[in-house]
Amino acid sequence: MRPSTTGRRGGVRIRRAVARDARRLTRLVTRSGAYRGPYAPLVEGYKVGPDYIEAHEVHAAVDDDGRVLGFYALVTSPPELDLMFVADEAQGRGIGRLLIAHLRERARHAGLTGVRVVAHPPAEGFYRGVGARRTGTVAARPPAVMWDRPELLLTVDDG
């Protein structure tokens, strides 16, 4: 099923995040199963603050009950996907693909042709599956990031 251009699929819609979403978005980051084990230190104490939400293109996937199922943050200069998380219980439902389709629309609207993605290593397959192409590797930066990360380019017109 291809995501609609309106950012809606099966009771899930994409909306602009607002400052009062900060706590919910922070919980998605800090409770992510993808960051357990050796990756846990990266998100310990991480906060998505109201100021960050107001300053960037942050969009949330929400269900009909208003629950936040995932979100992304697009930085437009230089173009980069800064954050993208889908709640553990919502994975496998197409939320990530819906967020990527929405991100492409927002990037296109901003006049961008591509968006850099520095991926969490286990997420590289997802990004490649939505059309991103590997462009290199970002070296580890101990003590903040202890592992190399794949660098990809997500073109805006793909999908």
C-alpha cells in the first residue's frame, strides 16, 4: 500500500509536532528497543525539547486517539534527517514508510533534492529499503558515539 500524499494511512496521520509533544517524543527516543545493550548510552538522558521542536521541521505520526506512534526531525540547512523514531509497539505497521513519504514531501516543498541520513547501524536496512543509497561511513566519536555509522542519501523524488 503506497502512502497517501496527504500523510494519512489507516487511522494514522502526520501532523506538525508542537512544544507540548516534547515529553512524548523524548519517551519514544529513550524507550526505543533499538537502543538497548551497547547502544543504550547514546539515548540515556536524551531530551527532545520544546525549543528544538519549534526550531525544526518536526512531524509526528498519531493515531485516531492522539497517541504518538513515531516522529521525524528534518533539518533543512544543510539537509539532514536529524531524528526518526517509531514506537516499538507500532513497528511493522508502515509508520516508518509513512514518515519517510511525508519527509520527502516536506523536503520537496523546501526545494531540497536530497536529505543526508546518518543512520543507527541496525536501521540501515530500513533506509535502504525506502530508497536511500549508502554514500559513506561516519566514524565513531568516543565517548559520545562508540561505533561507526552508515551515511546515506535519501533522494526527494524517489519513492
